[in-house]
Amino acid sequence: MWQRYTEDARKVVFYAQEEAQNIGEGYLSTEHLLLGICRLHESEGAKLIVALGASAGWVQCTVRGRIGQTDRAAVQEMTLTPRAQRVIDLAYDQASSLGDDFIGTEHLLLGLIREGDGIAGRVLAELGMGLEAARTALHSIRGVPEPKGFERRTPSLCDRSMSGLIVVDLQDSFLAPIADKDKILSRAGFLIEIANLLDVPILATEQYATRMGGTNAGIANLIGTHPRIDKLCFSSFRSDEFWSAWRDTNRNQAVIVGVETHICVNQTAHDLHARGHEVFVCEDATGTRPPEAHEIALQRMRHAGAIVTHTESVAYEWLGEAKTPEFKQALEIVKRYSDL
């Protein structure tokens, strides 16, 4: 879990454990992580706090005033609370979106700001520390110009450098009762080909493959050597193997195709969004047995913050412009699937 952490980030986790132990807590939560960052004064995370107009000392006093002291004896075995685990996940996502291949104290602070609901997140919000302001300040600390214009796409558009394609349960046994299964296979196949052309990572899932059969042969051929992960849970992100594989892609935007919209696609999209990812669900490459369930599920995902889109929209957003070397090849794929 900690392999990509910098030495300072590992120290922060150690200090966070000390902070929890000192007040007799048997768990490590967001407030302890924030106190750990504040103790490491020369870290990027502490510098970022100062750049945002506060001081590490003031943040420490504020947090300690919220958590108080317990009478329990110090506990050696620490467990992460769900909020702290989410901060860890969000730190990975923030590193990915910044193009960093490591997890530093700055990413932990961004994760705390992004999580927002724990003691640490509330304290940081009260001090006026928003995510966009923090990312801008981090670029300044690093002496790197903040990406502008075309280089920094709006989060409502897909960016091939940040995207991963998730292919959910395109197995013949699940597709058989779906009326528009041929269209789903065609549009999913189209986006898989585009993803392969543009080096967008692909992860596929199979629901209980030993009983329900594997991925449709045509789709499996297009996926090639990309991971295909068997699962029993409906949400892909409840699979440890899938979550580990997704982390390894180092991507923050998830583009989803597959079935069924109201079950596995829906639950996967909600869990992705809850972890701070930008989620794009391709309406034309998803489907359900009961037709009305498809639209209901899409509405639920929209309401939760996912973007419902079309596979061709995703393809052209990944391309960005017509002068790229891959555009001619992509256009041939577009035309070929338009004839199907």
C-alpha cells in the first residue's frame, strides 16, 4: 500500500499513528493525518498550508481543540477509519491528476481537502482551503506554470491522459436477454478500439465467470492482453483485485461501458464517484433487460455527479484535435462502426 509513498509521506503516517496513540485512540483518522502533516514543517504539505494563508501551528491547535483527550491507554495496533482510507485513495487520485508517480505529503493534504467531511476536511474548509486554490498554490510552490487552455481540460470532458476505460460484464449470458445487445457490443467495441489506438488503459470485469461464462468473444479479442478480472460483487470497486489494478493505471477519469446499467454499472459508477473520480457513463454502450431500468439508472448516476455521454463524444474528446497523428486511424474506426 505504501510503496509509492515518499519518505516524508511515510513519516506523516507514522506521526499520525503517534498522534492517535497519544490520545488513546485505536484508529487512525483524517485529523491524525492532518496533525502528522503539520508536524513535518519542511514537507510540501506543510508548505502548502502556509501558501494557503494558514500556519501549521494554528491548524494543529484548531484540530486538537476539536478532538480532545481520552482516558484510554495507548493502543499499538492502528486501523484506518473509512474516511482515512478514502483520503488515501483520493491522494492517489490527486497524484494521478497532477501527473506524479509518487504519493507525497502534498497529495495527502489535497486528499484531506477533497474528502471534506471528516474533522480535518471541515477544519481546512473553515480556513478557506479549497481544492482548486490548493492545486494552484502547489504549482506555484513547485515553480511549474499551472496548465492552461487546451492543456487543462474541463472536468466535464474526457482527457486521454487521465482516462481509463472500464468494460463491465460484457458476457453473452448477461447480454442474451437485452434487446439492443448488438448495439451495445458494437459501441463498446468501437470505444475499445479507440482506447487501444490512443493507449488508454482498459480494465474489464466478468461476473462469476466460472458459472456465467466469460467475456463475449469479439470483445475479448479487442481487449487482448488488458486485465479481465473475475468478481462476485456487483460493484467492481468492491473487488480488491480490480481496485488494485485500477490504482496501477494511475488514472482519475473512469469511462464505463457494459451491462447491466442498473446493477453493476450503476454501483461501480457510484463507488468511483465517491472516491473522487470523474465518471463518464456511455449511454449507447450500456443496457438492461427491463428497458425502463436503463433510463432510471442513468438518471441516478447523473444525480450523483456522473456524466452520461456517447462513445463517439468520448473518442473525439480523447483525440482533442484533427492534427494528431492518430486522427486518420481513428476516423477510419469511426467510419467502419458507423456502417454497422
